[in-house]
Amino acid sequence: MSLIEFRGVTFVHQNGVTALSDITTSFDKGERVGIVGENGAGKTTLVKHINGLLKPTSGTVTVNGTNTRDVSTAHLARSVGIAFQNPDHQLFSDSVENEITFALRNFGFEESVIKKRLDWALGFFGLEEYRKSSPLVLSGGEKKRLTLASILAWDPEVVVLDEPTVGQDAIQKEKLAEIVRMLHSAGKTIIIVSHDVEFLWTLQPRLVVMKQGRIVGDGPCAKIMHDWPLMESARVTQPQLVQLYDELQRRPEGPFLDVSAARSWIGRRSE
Amino acid sequence: MYWLAGGFLFRRVISPFHRLDPRIKLIVAAEFFALSLAASSIIAISTVLVSILAIAVLARSLRRIGRTMALSLLFAGLIFGLNLVFGLGLLKSLTYALRFLAIISSTSLFFVTTSPDELEQIMKWIRIPRDIVFAFVTAVRFIPVVMLDTFQIMDAQKSRGLELERGNLITRVRNMVPILIPLVVNSVVRSGELAEAMESRGYGSTPHPSSLYRMKLKWYDWTVFFASLLLFAGALYIYHFFHFPF
Amino acid sequence: MRAALEASRDHVIRLTTLLRIEDLSFRYIDAERWALDHIDLSIEQGTITVLAGQSGCGKSTLLRCINGLIPHMYPGDYRGRVTLDGAPVDKTGMGELAQKVGLLFQNPENQIFMFSVERDIAFGPENLGLPREEIRGRVDEVMRLLGIVPLALRAPHELSDGQKQRVALAGVIAMRPKLIILDEPTSLLDPKTASELVGLVHRLNRELGITFVIVEHRLELLTPIADRLVVMHRGLKVMDGTPAEVLTNPLALGYGIAVPPVSMLYVDLLKDGLSLGRVPAEPRELAEEVNQL
């Protein structure tokens, strides 16, 4: 029994548009998953079903065995934390510490636990110096870290990141990748919705490809990303190293996982 | 809520009525409005209502106007009941209730058939200052955007354990704070970005900006204008001088 | 004789330099830190320049100094000179500047004010008080140019992100500026739509000779079309050259910019003693070079 299961899930909007069509898939505990597809393919709609923000029009979604139709979002949020793309849709408190403890209070944690988790979150995300500051005066990158901090503060089993790299510079992206790896080794299930194929390539997750509300591809990152017809039809670009591999007329070992792999291969070939 | 708003939102439709100059549409709606107030008998007010519905058919917006009427039935019923209670008699109470429906639907007729662009031109025509007109236009333009923002904010906060559907009145109001603050902040930030974009495209660089669209009265506008004026005057005369049985 | 030759050469240089920034420093009101620190930059007509750097390095501030928002809308401590197409930016009105430079902001949503696409494109020319026929002409021309004629009467909330981006760009082009600045135009777009936008920019540059300055993090999208790459760091201009020069310079990574993998690979191969014919702007070029080794 997987942690998260989708069985025949179809979702139709109020205006009649079908956003998800017969989705059947599952995510296991401790998995690292990337979801790709063009804008409007249904990626965000899919993840909103995991914490019950959306309930399927037909089919079922279960989290830890519980049908999402039977419980409220607030209940599911306890185990599924979603960090949405725009921090300005979330930040509202008068101080960074209140922002981080908001969810903890909603979930009814004890004061002593709240204090411990707050201190951890501030430290882990490098926000200690802003403890008493207003979230609204932070820079874009700091706001993103604060959003993540306020979600990880309550230690959900599943962490969903919706387009986490938008507007981030190279250094911020590296830090983000590090955080993802750390969370993964701590046993968390991580689901990342992203356009940023280069970012996903460095993480090598299981990759789910969506197109027009359906799942059209599902497998290891390296295998899926170098399936050019699939990527092309889903309108997803391939990372540069994959393109390079294709251009070099394919070697049997498969695509280059990083720059140094490409370097050594080219070095050997030129001898 | 969404359904209610539908009765006053403009929908792009091709119809003989839509094609009229917005000023004529305004006049026609205003004439209906005035007739609703002048009609003091059931027959009279019923003819007004039927006429409004007839124009709604001409404007291919019967469903929308009908929806507005249906929704106002509750309030109309209230008016009927109150008047009855205060001893105005069955017929009179019914007349007042119908009058209410006619007023609401004549207003709805105008807004459903007039695009925000046309509204803007009417405002400029009656010499409302450009900045105010622009503020109105922008506000209406961003209504769908703000609505979308609200839903996204609600999603984000619900995902942090915020319960919006439970609790007594006080709790529910308090739970609106995490929704309202981001909304307000986003609106303020948005105005800043709008101001930058406006400046960057030369807003305010001349005291007399020109306009892509302009209102021009065509032959059918004049025809409708005079025809409606005649009917209006005629109806007024009849309502005033003819004594209806009820 | 020598002086005359130099003077005429300077004259020629001045003719092709569209934007000249001389020793520009700027500090917002009540700010301690200088957002821009003695910036010198010249942009030639017809070029595509990419401006990169970490968040907070001053890119956005620099853009606003170019189009006049600084100092007209954002006063502060302003030192130095910015000359655009011969006009000093701090002393020229926004209306006149808007016809020389257009600025496309990151979020297209907040740049579309009107209810219909064509009405919004007309916004700039209306502000200039142009005659109606001229406005109509410009709107039609620009819609044809960007392939958005079918969207003419649509409302903005009915458009996709990519379409909104084009409409916002159309509104800017309707002012017929010589220079267009784009502030992180692809950040909200998916990669396919982003590369379509880049293709559009390239076409506008080639066919109409419009000069572009683009602020961008996703360098791999732009290296194939950029003539120049300028890197900023903490208000200073720290690197300036062709993309090939800058991206293969080991300092680039230190300034926190996203060096594309193929550029990193080129440098690593060079360290291994493998010299490729040219610096690759994209994977295909690198593969071609490797296949020739």
C-alpha cells in the first residue's frame, strides 16, 4: 500500500474544462518525484489533490489509506505540506517567527514543541537574524526560504514544491537542491513540480510527464528525459547534457549525468 | 455569489441591441427605469416588465436578465410582504414588488449589454476626469485577477491548516485575516507595478490624450432614440391619464 | 589632421552608440547602500545584450535608470550621466523617453490595463496624443508583427501567459522605441514558450533592428542570440564581454550566475588540453566540435 494513491482520478472544473483525465499512479514513502509538463498540463491540479484542496470529480485519492474526500484539507495538511509558487500569497504575519508558527498553532502543537521547531526552522534556513522582522520586508529569495521554513516547521511526511526555482538565481537554486537532498535522506517523500529541467537533472528523481491532464510518461529521470519524442510531444525541453548526448549520436552507457561525466567521456574518445 | 454577479457582467454578444451606441443603451435603460417609477398600477408595471424582457430577447440576453429577476424575487417578495403587513392592500403591494423587479432588470439590461470600454467612453463623454476614469477601468479589469489571487491565497493558507469553514462568527472573521492581508499587500504591490508600467508608456505626457475608439451615432441609433422617446412619452401619458381597473 | 581623424571617428562611434551610461551611481532615498556603484556601460545600436547577476545586484535598478523611472518616479541620490539616443535621461520627459526605450516588466499581468488587447496596445500612442488613424495603423501593424491579430478583442484574463507576454510586448513596440529592455521575461513561462519568446526577440532584432537589453537568469536560453553579456555584482559591473568570453571565465561562477553546462564543459575540456574550434552557445555546437576532434 503506497503512501499516496490515485485511482482513476478525473477532475472537471466548474466551467466544464477537464483538468485531469483518468489518472492512476502512486507515490511511495521516501520517493523523490519530479512532475513536468507545459503550463496547463495539470501538474498543479494533480498535486492539489494530494492535500485535498481539490477533490476528484470521479475516482479516489488516498493518503496513508485515508480517502481525501472523507477529511478536510487542514487534516491532510498535517502530513502533506505544499509550498506554492508565490510567497506573496502566503505571508501575512507581523513577524517571521509568527509566520513560521502559524501552521504549528493551527495544528495544535504544544508550546514547548512549537518553540523547538521554530528555533530549528530559523537555524536551518538561515533566518535567525530576521526572527522579529516583518516578512514583507524580506527579499524575494528570503521570502521563498521563509515559505519553506514555515512548512517544514511542522515536519510533514510529504513535501510538495510547486515551481520552487522560479526567479531564483544560481546560488539560491543550489541551496534549494541541497535542502531537497537533505530532506530526502531524512526519509521524506518529495514531489517537485517544475519547468526547470536543469534543476531536476541534478536531482535525478523519478519523473512523471503530464500532457493535457494525462500522465504520458513515468520512469527514471535519465530514461524519460532522453526520450525525445515524448519530451517533444509534452513540450518539455531536454537538459543540455541530454541534448549533447543525443547530438554526439548516443553512446551505449546512456546520457551524461553531469559535466564531469561528459568531460571524461569526451577526453577518452579523443585519444 | 458568482452566479449573482453574472446578472451584471458584460458578455460579448452580437445582437441588434448590443450594436447600439452606448449612450442610446443608457437612455433606453433610463427610460425603462423612469417608467417603472411612473407606473402605479399592476397592468402598467406588467407592461414595463414585459417590455424589458422583450428587449432582453432582442439583446439575446434573456437568460441573464431572467437570472437577475429570479434572484431579486426574494427581495421583491420581502417588499410584497412588508407592504401587505403595513396594510397597503394586495394589489398595491404586488405593484411595488414588481416595480422593484423592473428597476433591477432595467439596470441589469444596461450593464449586461454595455462593455467596460463603452462604459469608459460614456464616462469620458460626461467629462469625468481622465484619472478617475482610468482608475475605474483598471479596477474592473483586475476583478478576475483579484478573484484568482483570492483563491490561490485561500489554497496556500488552507494548506497550512487554516480552517475556513468551521467555528463561530468571531473565529471565522479572525480566520479571514490570513486571506485579507496578502490580498491587500498584493493589491498595493500591484498598484506600484501598474504605476511603473503606465509611466513607462507615457501616461500623462500630454494633457489631451487621443482615443482609439470613438462613439458615433448612426442612423439606427437615431431611429431607436426617437422611437423610444415616442414610446416613452406615450407610455407616460397613458399611465398618468388612463385609469386602469387595477 | 590627427585631431580631425579622431574627431570623425568619435562621431561615428557616437552615431552607433544608442545608450551611454557614464559613471552612474544611485542610492534610493533613505538607503544606506548604493544600489549602483560607478557604472560605465555603452550599448551599440542593433545589439542584444544580456544582463546577469545574483538577486540584489542592481540589475532592476539599472533598468529603471535607463528608461527614466529613475529619477522621475524614484528620486534619490543620482550621480553620473545616462544618455539615450542623444537625450539625457534625467532631464527628458517620460513621454519622450517612452518613444526611445520600452521596458517590459517581469509580470505581464500588471502591464495590461485595458479590457481588450487592441485597446491596451493603443494605450501608449493614445498617451502621445497621436491622431486616431495613426494609432489604428500602429496597433494593426504591431499585432501582425507579433502574430496576435486573432486576439485583438480578447480580454486579458482570457489569455495564456505566453500570449500576455506578447500583448505587453506589443504595447511597448507600438511606441516605436529603438531600445527595448526586458526584465526576466521568461521567469513565468515554460521552457517551450520561453524559447518562442527568445525566437521572437531575435527576429525583431534582425528584421527591425531593435536593440535589446535583457535581464535573465536562464542564460542557456539566451546565449545563442546574445552579442554581449554583462555581469553585475553588488551594484558594480564586474564582467563585460561576449557570452563566450564571460561564460568561459572562471570568475563567472563566483558571481553566482547560472553558467550553462556546455560552457562549463568547454572550460573543463580546455583544462584537459582539448581545445575546441569555438565556444559553444548550445549543445549542438559542442557536439559538432567534439565530432571533429
